[in-house]
Amino acid sequence: MKTRMRSSGQALYQADLLAPSDGTFIGRAARQHGTGPAASESRSDPGPVVKRLQTDHAAIMDCRDNLAFMQPLLSESMNLIVTSPPYNIGKSYENRSTLADYVKAQTQVISECVRLLSPSGSLCWQTGNHVSRGEIFPLDMVLYPVFQEFGLKLRNRIIWHFEHGLHCTKRLSGRYETILWLTKSDDYTFILDPIRVPSKYPGKKHFKGPKAGQLSCNPLGKNPGDVWIFPNVKSNHVEKTSHPCQFPVELVERLVVSLTKPGDTVFDPYMGVGSSVIAALKNGRIGYGCDVVPEFVDIAWERIHQLRAGTLQTRPMDRPVYDPGKPYGGHR
């Protein structure tokens, strides 16, 4: 069955979703791999079944190659595309290739993402370093010319700083990654107020002139700047799953609430365990995502179920980073 969803006045085309009689939704990948209802009746071992809530029309996810997933979607239908692609460093979920082949493959995906991006939308590409024989290649620098070729305009190069990671012995340990925030046009959505952070001097006032005695800062807080400090998802993080390089939900939330409006569409072509979709749903947006690893897609659906049931644990976007020098780490 082919279904159409409507968001922000646009019809979004999602192909090959099956609607079994029990009300669950099972994607094409599950049907192809023999995990749908018909296959379950003909096998002694039905295998895992990926389900989504019958009343949940805000999450469209599938275990599918991202080019195949994107192809049926309508052009200019996504308000925000946010993702963190593989870094081509030999993780369990990727096939390592030459850097030239990696860029070629990324160019194909970026091309489709540009097609899907709305004129007022944003594309956020979060990357780290490709490492070869001890030499690092910053992937945002490698891929920036590709984005330029497609006419995208760079609004910010956001630095995501974190404290935990591998300890290097022949160079300084890497403790940051980058997010390229790009837009299609100069008329793009940007809403600052939801992501303001506490001002350094919240009660500061003008001491002279016509505004003497009035607050000299915004009472809602200040612009967070382009260096963001969020803990990365390691073993003791509340959101940790089996994914080795998991997106923290709070990082994506900051992008979702500042670059989209309620009811808008958010898409992650390398969704992993669904953190981008969760960030979208938490804030009243429609989430799209795909991944080629069945285990990750299963986990993503389970996390969506937990979100809807009110049992999913995520780190709040406004929680300060743990500081061992403060009582309770500064969390109270």
C-alpha cells in the first residue's frame, strides 16, 4: 500500500508500507527479509518483527539503503536534514574505502538530500576525522566543496566539544567534532529563543544613557554561540545502546527547535538507533530515517515505543555538563 502524509501544507510520499490486519506497520525491508506476517505463518521461527504504533503517524523509519529510501520522497519535502555519516574509519557498520571513493559515495547521498531539502530548510552534516596511517583528514573540510557545488550556503561551522574518547599516544586526543549548518537560500528558518542559554551576567543593567537601569541582556538568555558542549554517548550515558557512535538526543534537539517549526519534517539518512527521529518527535515534528543495519532499526523502533510510553530516558537539553568540583556535579 502506498500512503501519503501531509505536513506543513506539503504531501509527503512514503512507498511500500504494509498495513497488516492487526494494525501494525511493517516496512518493505521486513517483508523482504521474511519478518512480515505472511512469512511468520510459513516459518517455525518468525524472527524479529519491527512494529510501529498504530496511532503514531509521526515516525517513518525503515531498514533500507538511504538512496533507495529517499528516491520516492517528494522534492523539497524536508525542512531539516540532520545526520552523522560514517567516517570511513572501519567501524563495524561501514565498509572502509579510499577517501576518493568515500567522497564519491557521500556526493550521491548529498545530492539526494539537496533535492529533498525545502527552499527555507537546513542541512546539518556532523562529521569527525578520517584517519589513514596516522594522518587525519577533517571530513568537514573534505566535503565542504561538495556542498558548495550544490549551491548550499554555510551558515555556521559548529564545534561539538566533549570530554571522553580514545586516548592518543602520537598526537593530541580528539575531543571535538563539527557540524556544518548549510541552507539552500537566504530565506531560511532560524529561531533563537528556544536554544538560548543562561547569560553570564543575567542581572546586568545599563549604567548610563537613555537605557540606564534597564537590563542590558536578553532576559531569556544569550545566543549559545558556535561551540557546543554536550557529553558524547559513552557507557554510563543514560541514552547508551549497542551503537558504537550514537548521536546524543540533546544535540539534535538544539538543531530541531531552532531550525524548524512544529509540524515540520526532519530526516536522517544515517539514523542509526533513531536519535534524530526521537528529537523530532519529542518536539512535535515528523521524523524520517533509515539505516542498513537491522539491529539498529529494531532499537530505533523500541526507543520510539518507549518515548510514546513515557519511559525513554534522554539527557535534558538544558542540563549542564557534570562538574566534579560542584555539589552533585552541578545538577541540583
